[in-house]
Amino acid sequence: MKDGRSVARQAGLLIVVFIATFALLIGGRALLGRASSDGIAQSSAPALSGGPMLSPAATPPRSVVPSGSADVTVVLTGAGDIADCAALDGATRTSDLLLRETGSIFTVGDNAYEDGSTANYTDCYAPTWGRVLGRTILPAAGNHDWVTAGAAGYEAYFGTTATPQGVTWYSTDLGAWHVIVLDSNCDSVGGCDDASPQGQWLRKDLADSTAHCTLAIWHHPRFSSGEHGDDGHVAPFWTQLYAAQAELIINGHDHDYERFAPMDPSGKVQRPGGLREIVVGTGGAELRTFKKQAANSEFRQAGVWGVLRLTLHPANYDWEFLPATGEIADSGSTPCH
């Protein structure tokens, strides 16, 4: 009898242990399911006007802000005049900066030298700025990208990120900001004047926007102290953006960094209400010196590669020029109109 009771007791203990273990397993699965559904935020990409945002090559998760999230802050970092196949040290150093930055990436054209070919993008852009391709949501085309007919290398590399409507200009909303990317290679795209396809699109795009703040990005600067100087072909862009009370224009083309005071389209300082232009052609190509001092140029720096960080708040923006040498060279903040 003593042995029978011992066997029964052991069997009972085994049953209790089995039931307890089963209950723990069921509870653990429930907790894991709750953590999976509640604890992982799913990001959504901003909607570019006219089509899908990403090319198949640019599908990794990225730090972007959903369209319509007007109460958030957006960080954009970038430059123009980037990957020169003759010497990649500059593009390597600026892309190292981008790897340390948060937020999303823009380019300001002349992304791959000398001719924007598929080979230039594959051999020179991809090993440098291509390291942040998944976060590059605002590419722009420059004149070197158009050396290859139809900017085919540029379009093939960035895909529908760069041409969501089948053309090389587009727009998107990021937080409280409306961001417009234009193509200042006017002879290649049917003009930049108001009657051109791009000019007509810009007028409608600005009229349809309800964003509180507006940023525009393109390659050739209207005003510049650099080697190429002022470019009057893009004056119609300025006129339309000024009339729509836009805040900020980012350009490249001259291989230097320069910030202008807020101005009207004629180049006269206007505070408040003017447009600020920043030239940041310092992405990695051969650096150049200034040829003059343009009127209303507030800050100039030549001979250093670097990137521009923009922090777009709901009612103002901050800018910081980050040289590859490490220190912040230029910074400030301005309210939206």
C-alpha cells in the first residue's frame, strides 16, 4: 500500500506540472502576440504627387514622416555635386557624415561625374552615397546627369523616386512642409519659364498646396558668388515661389557653400517675406574658389566638403552646414512666413 500511494502521488505531481507548464506556454504566446501588435511602430512613406515613391533598389526602411503629419519635425540632409569617378575621397567623406546623421537624404544634382551614366552611378555613387540610398527620398538632377541622353543613368538608378510622374520634377509633403524638386536643366526639359510644362506644373502644384511652409530644391542657383555665378534661366522659379510665400531654396552647381539673406526675385533683401537661397555644391566633387562676392551673400565657405542639415519644424526651419572636417561652420533658424 505504501508503494501504491507513492506511485499515485508521483503521477499526480506529474499531472500538475504538465498543466502548469501548458498554462505558462499559452500565457507567454499571448504576451508575445500583444507585444508584436502594440510595441512595433510601422512607418509609412510620404506620398509623392503622381506615383510610387521608391525604386526597387531603394526599399530598406527609412526615417521619413508620413504625409499630413503637420505636428512633427523633419530632418533632411544632403548636398550636390557628389561622386566624381576621378577621385572619390570627397564623396566618401561626405557619405560618412550621412551615415552618422538621422532622418532622410536629398541630393542637389550632378550626383555622378562625369556624365551621369549607369557606370558612373554603379562605380562611383553607389559605393559612397549609395550607402544611404534607402533614405534618399529627394534626388534632383544636375547638368552632368543630363550628359547621358535623357538623364537615363540618373533615372535608372533612382527609379520612380526621382520620376514619380515620368518627369524629373515632383513634390511631396513632409510634416508641415511642402517640398518641391525642380529640374533647372531648362534646355533639356522643355524650359523653365511659366509657359513650359514644368512652369505650368509648378503653378498648379503651389496653388494646390495647403502646407504652412515650402522648400524647393534644384541644381542651378539664381544668385551665386561662385565660378558659374548667377543663372537667370531659373528666375521664373523664384517668381512663382516668392508669390506663393515659400521659405527656402537649396541649390548646387557651384562647388562651394554659400548662404544668402532672404530676398525677392530681383535680389533685393526682404525681411520678412523673402526667399532664402543656400548653395551647397560640396558633396564630393572637386572644390572651387569664389570669383566675386554677390550682393546679400551672408556666409561663404570654399575649399571644404560637407553636407547641409535642415531641421524642418512645424513653423520654422534650422540650417547647419556640416563640413567633413567636423565642426559646424554655419547655422541659424528662421520662422516660416
